Amino acid sequence: MKRKNLFNLIKKLWPICRSITGRGLKQSLDILKSNLPKSYQKNFKIFEVKSGTKIYDWVVPDEWIIKDAYIKFKGKKIIDFKKNNLHLVNYSYPVNKKKISLNKIKNYLYTEKKTPNAIPYVTSYYNKKVGMCISYKNYKKLKKGNYDIMIETAFKKGNTYIGEYFKKGKSKKEIFFSTYLCHPSLANDNLSGPVVALKLAEWITKEFSKNTKYSYRFVFGPETLGAIYYINKNIKKLKKNVKYAFNLTCLGGSKQFSFLPSRTGLTITDKLTKNILTHEYKNFLNFSFLDRGSDERQYCNPNVNLPMVSVMQKKYHEYPQYHNSLDNLSFINNNQLENSLELYKKLIIAIENNFTFKNTLFCEPPLKKYFPELSKNKLQKKSKIIMDMLIFADGKNSLLDIADKINISILSLIPLVKKLKDKKFIKIL
Ligand code: ZN
């Protein structure tokens, strides 16, 4: 039986009430770190950023602390934070009122008519809200009478936290992955991203041992705030070193992938990702950068300008369970998460093998002489591809350029590069 590694890690993180600061976030980062093999844990660093820290125009808010939150009707709890942490507005201020009318209690309630069976996910990081969330179905059932509302929350100077996993490669040039984990119990958006990111980081470290061409960096933080902080701290290094960049979010919930390009749609990450999606997956959904909604909003700013794309499954904003209690553990499964992980592994294999090489010959080689092991049929199939590779191997085209010219998956050309190199038909630059 296949172990449900990815899903099990999500299950572990599931009950924690996360936010953009505080204990839930720290605890989640600690769980991610401790899930790595012992010898890799030193690669995962957790940074504290104090409340009040100024980052460009933003300020890290105070930590939000929750003791309890509920609403009672006739002495019985009808909404209980302990049953589902989405019941409490994330960053809600405290309140303690007894015996208030139905009309008055409604002032504290957030509900969403469009998804009547779901508790909506509501946040109020930067504007003062006090309240709890309830499904529209239950909201409609509320009767006249006396209600008690108790929200025991507090704010104090504390920290937000950023996790960073780094694997050094031969080059300082790096592949950058951003992911976030500030949402409370929400599966596709949000836990799928950091869990796939962690497993990908582990795989790169294991699979390539010391030998990656590029360095790999994974940043785990609260959405928006974490990205802004990271950019503020590292802008020079990012601009200098990042060669390819990905935002890891919404990696479950579907059989089909969704592609969100970078701002220009023309970066090397766009080109590589489109090659793999087109030839390895076929029917993926193509979105426009106008449909953006995650940390690419910061990383693709023209003054930061990372070549960042996202490949997702069920994209944020595009499914009825988005940002409500139905984006839960039954909305995603381990196979979907594995498929996402597999796709990103393919992208990395392609990146590591995207060589530029030069033809060493002065004419087409007699292939039969060089590949006696291949049957006539196989040779026929391969010879056109080999000739195409050789004719475009001018020392300027990368393997990706050539794959796009031939209209084929870059992955299918990787074994041929090795063969052509062994036969001394090409020199890798
Ligand atoms: Zn979200």
C-alpha cells in the first residue's frame, strides 16, 4: 500500500488555527521542519519578524491570540470556534455580550449566501472587525430570543515567522519557490502548497545529493506580508540570482492543471512550464496574469521582476469551496497532491538539463553507423529528431529552445542529449 505521505502531513497541520502572525504559524512551520529527514533539518531556518517592523509601506501587526469564541442561544453553544476555527473572523477583536436580540447578534455574524452550506473564511488583519462566521443555511434558522456572544481574543507584541529551506547547488543562480501558510483549516487553498513545497525540497536534496546545477530556495510565510518582507530583505540577491521562480499554491482538488503566467508571460519559467504542460499534460487551463491572486502579486512587481509562474490544480477564486469550510480534507486527496509534486519534479529535471550545446560536425552523421543497436523502425523515428537537434545546436539555442522548435517535450530530448554527447556529435557549453 502506498503511504499517503502528503495527505497525512496535511492532516497533521489541519487542526491548527493559523494566521499571519503568532503561534499557529510558528507551530505549523515547526511541523514542516520536523517532517524532514533529520539531516536535512539544518537546511530549514525559521526567522522571527517582530510586530511593528516596517516593511516598505507595511507594518507587521501585533500577534493575535485566541482563548475561546462562541455564541450561545438559550444557554447552548450554537457557534463554537473549538469545533471549526473558521467560525471566528481571523483577527477578530474581543467582545463579551449577554442576552442580546437576534437583530443585534446579526451585527456580529458573517455569512455567504452563494455557498449556503459552508462557513465562510473571513479575515480582518488591517481593519477592525468583531465577529463570527456561520453557514447561510444555519443563519436562516436563527430564531428570535436572547443570544450571548463571547470572543476572548487579545493582541500583543509578538512575531510573524518565515521559514526558508535552502539547498546549495554548484551555481549561485537559483530556483525560487514561494508558498504561504497563514490560512486556518483550509485544504487546497492553503495547506496543499507548503506540503508539496516541503516534499519537493526533500526530493531535490535526496535525488540530486550535492550535484544540482542550481541552488534551490523555498520560502514559507504568511501570504502577502511574508512575500513583502522577503523581498524587502533580499531584493538585491533575488534580482541577481533567481533564474526560474514558482508560486506554489492550490495544488489539489482536480485532475487538470491550471497555468498562471508571469507578468510578461515571456520569461524562461513561462516557456519551460508551457513546454511541459503542453506536451506532458495536454488539456490544462490557461489563465491570464490578470487572474493573479497570490504572492506573484509581489514577486512580479516590475521593480522585483522575478520570472514567477504558478501551476495549480483548482485555482483560487475558481471553485465554490474556495475560502470556505468545504475546502476541507475531503476536497483533496493524496493522488492529486502526488500529481502536483510529480509535475514540479518534471520541471526541475527539465531545468537541470536545459543545456546549451554546439554541434561539432560539419554535416549530418550517418546514423546507422553510430546507432547499430537501434532497429530500423526506431532509428527512423529518432533520426529526424536527432537531425533537428543537431541542426539547431548552434551554441545559442538551449535544449528548451530546440524542444519548442521541434514541438516536443524537453523531457523527451534529455536522454538524446546524453547520447549525442557520448558520440561526440555535440559539445555542451
Ligand atoms: Zn487564500
